[in-house]
Amino acid sequence: MKSKCGFRSKAPQQRSAEHEKRMRDDTRAILRRVAEIPCGCIATYSQIAWLAGLPGRARLVGRVLASLPAQIIEVFPAETLAASPSASAAVRGRAQFNAAGIVFKDLQACPWHRVINAKGKLSLPINSAAYLEQRRRLCEERVLFRKERIDLRRYQWRTLNESP
């Protein structure tokens, strides 16, 4: 089919069930790793991708985090919440599953704000509402900015599975 400018337009790609399952699994792995970042620490998009078993997929991490609804507050793997004896029945009753099988509950914030770029900067447009919210949350956790940067050597989350 030709478009107005004479080029053939591609037919919309049909996503297979296998592709959708892989995307759900990737999203689940990313959100699990983001949920593990401790207060007062930050991680880079590429670090989260590597820890989630998706090396080289830092942009996917950004897309997953950008797609989180604003009202999502805390992220838990579904099986962890279901198996946890410490999770009260009230919490389980309020839990909602998203497409990736991750449980979100409404008690504390999903630590999306702890993920920044490899330069130590926030990836949002400066002075946008989201940028100011991310910066405010990090400052509340006593993460210091020098101009618009965060010192990765001081604040970067270190794990036993250190990325290369």
C-alpha cells in the first residue's frame, strides 16, 4: 500500500503471544530490580537492565518506568506477596495485579525516582513536573546534587552481582 508521498507503508506488526509473554517477563524482571534499590541509593538504567538479565536494554528500562501509572505506589512480585506470612489479609485484599503479574499496593512509593542515567543526571526535562518530583524525592532520601548531577561513586547501589 502506497502512502501520499509514494512510499510503501508497513502493515502494522502483529505481536505474537510469545512476544507478549516475553515483554511481561522483561517488565516483571525490571520492576523487581527497581523495587530492590534501597533508600538513599540510585541505579542507572543500564545497571537495572543488566541486573534484570537484559544487558544492553537500558532504553527498555526507561520505557517500562515511563509507563508506570502515577498512582502506583509500591511494587511487589505477586508470588512474594501471596507467600508472605507478614503480608496482612488487608494488604492482599487491596493489592492489584498489572499485566506483568506484579502486585502494586498503596502504602509507599515505587522507587522509580532512584533510576537515573549513566552520567549521573535525571533523564527528564529540567524543571518539568516529573523532574522536580524526582529531584524532590531523591533530596528527601538525602541524595545530594552537585549542580544537576549525582555522584555515582557515592550513591550508586552496589550489589553482589555487580555489573561489568
